Amino acid sequence: MRIDCCRSCGNTLEVRKYCEVCSQPIQFICSECFHFADDPTHSECERKDQINNSSLA
């Protein structure tokens, strides 16, 4: 599920923060009302598990 619109005012969201692991957007901000939103699907980051497993070895 992708976040496209602000839940508070309906304005288009802009990327605020990117994942350090996979470089995908993980946090968005509304330029109109400054509401923050996290990407709910990012918890399934494919590379996060690979990097965590390699750092444990």
C-alpha cells in the first residue's frame, strides 16, 4: 500500500526520509499541514533482513 495523499487535508505528500538500507522512501510529510506519515509497507524491507543476518555472522 503506497501513501499518496495526506490523511488530514488530502494534499500530495513529499518524501521526508529514505531508508538507509534500501533507499526507498520511509517517511512522508504534507507541505500544506505538515502532517507526517510513515510508509506501512517498509517494515517488509527486503534488504533489511539480509544486512541484519550478515552483521550477526
